Amino acid sequence: MRSCPLPSGASMPVFGIGTWRMGENNRRRAQELDAVRHALDLGYPLIDTAEMYGEGVAEEIVGEALAGRSQRPFIVSKVYPHNATRRGTVAACERSLKRMGIERIDLYLLHWRGGARLSETFEAFHHLREAGKIADFGVSNFDLGDMEEASRLDKGLTASNQVLYCLSRRGPEFDLLPWMRRRSIPLMAYSPLDQGRLLGTAALKKVAAELRCTPAQLAIAWLLAQPGVVTIPKSASRERVKENLGALDVTLTPEILAELDRAFPPPKSKQSLAML
Ligand SMILES: NC(=O)c1ccc[n+]([C@@H]2O[C@H](COP(=O)([O-])OP(=O)(O)OC[C@H]3O[C@@H](n4cnc5c(N)ncnc54)[C@H](OP(=O)(O)O)[C@@H]3O)[C@@H](O)[C@H]2O)c1
């Protein structure tokens, strides 16, 4: 599996499973756990979660899926903005570690801006890193101006910015993604399927049929073809977890990429960062 180098010298796999909406309904818990376990059995190298997802239950599911394994994937989790004070961030991280039954989070993100002062959150991130509780830190839903502000506080260590980015929402390509690329900061593309909305698009279906892959595989493969981009499709179904991994085997030629550009044009001007 390909990975992206991070400013700290560590690296992050370019593909993983998302867990938003997991842990929200006890009746779906067994199926969600089964899907995360299946992803790990198939070799998914990264799990993306957050204290917000199921108010901690998604992290518990991740912990259950990890239990008893000799190798563990790269783990990403996130702190709520309202917890992101100097002390609150440290306490939230400790709760997340406990729920997942792990000693260290590989990448710990501020979920979105708001609440605490950014300087306090970064102070806590530096402290957690020095204490070995997180390996790297970063942000989420940060537009260019926020990234510039973060870069004044991060001692060159912001490892990623997780934002909404997929074929039907290409706004970050105008300025945010180039800015991040110049600094070798990988962009984590969330909602790669636009939460399923992208999959019914006629143009996507047509190109997928030409390539003999599924629309979901094509949408994910397109993101994986973008330099410096990591993506994290979520599925709570065994079959779809396997299907989504198949995106890694889809090769996109320059002609196919051009056809996708015609159907889903890149931005010609600045667009405010969209958020789900
Ligand atoms: N930082 C942030 O603010 C933020 C915001 C949003 C998301 N995220 C992260 O990014 C992850 C992915 O984004 P997302 O969950 O919003 O959306 P997504 O991955 O684009 O789409 C997930 C939806 O698509 C369905 N799906 C998955 N694979 C499919 C396939 N092969 N065919 C048809 N349908 C399929 C899933 O249903 P089933 O589960 O039933 O398969 C689910 O309803 C999240 O889980 C979360 O970890 C972060």
C-alpha cells in the first residue's frame, strides 16, 4: 500500500476506512464491528474515527476490532472543538486512547475550528506528542486562511488537513490543495462518495462501466490518483468494504482522467470550503 510522507518523517497510508455514523444505533453495532474487522482482515491499513462518532461508541467499536491483533493499522482520531482547550484536548485524547485500548494515536486532528483558541489546541498537541500519546497532529475542515494561521503555531508539524473532497466537490483544488502540496502536507479526503450521492451520477456510471469497475471504486480511484491525497470511504457492509478496497486495482489513464474532468470540472475560482 502506497503511503504519504508526513512533515515529522513518519508516513500515512493513502487509504483507509471511515467510521462516521457507526456507534449511533445499538441494533447496527454488530454489523459495524463486523465491517471494521473485515476491513482489517482484508488489510485496510488505516482507520479514521473521532470522539464525536456515536459519542465515543465508534472508537469503542474500533477498539473491539483491534483487540487481539498482532499488527494494528494507522489510527486517526479527532477532538471536538468544544474540548480543544489546553487541558480539554489532553483529557479528550486520553479518553479516546482508553476507548480504543491503544497507547498512542498515529494522527490526532482538531475536528473543526471553533470553541477554544487555536494556540491552546496546538500547545496541547505539542504536549501530547512529547508525551508519546500521539505520533502526529493535524486539523480538519480548515480552509487556506486557517491553514496559514495553523502554520504559525505548529512548528512545521501539521501532518494533515481532513476536508470534504471528491469528484463532485473539487473546490480544494483551486488553492488549498496546491498550498498543502507545496508543504508536503497530505490532504485527507472525506466523504469520497459524497455519502453515496455521487454514485448515481450518469457520467460516473458510464466511465465505471467502460473500466469494468463499480462507480464507488472509480470515485475512490480518482482520489487515489491525485498526488498527496489520502481517502477514507466508510462502509458498514462486508461486501462494500471489499468492493471499496478494489479501487486500489483501478488504473486511470490520462484519457479517462480527462473524461472525468469534462463531467466533473475542476474549479476556476476560489470556493469556500464545504463541510458536512
Ligand atoms: N472530518 C470531518 O469533518 C468528516 C466529515 C465527514 C466524514 N469524515 C470521515 O470520512 C469518512 C467517509 O465519509 P462519509 O462517511 O461521510 O461518506 P462516504 O464514505 O462518502 O460514504 C459513506 C456512505 O456510502 C455508502 N457506501 C459505502 N461504500 C459504498 C459502495 N461501495 N457502494 C454504495 N454505497 C456505499 C455507505 O453505506 P454503508 O455503510 O451502508 O455501506 C454510507 O452510506 C467518514 O466515515 C469519517 O470517518 C470526516
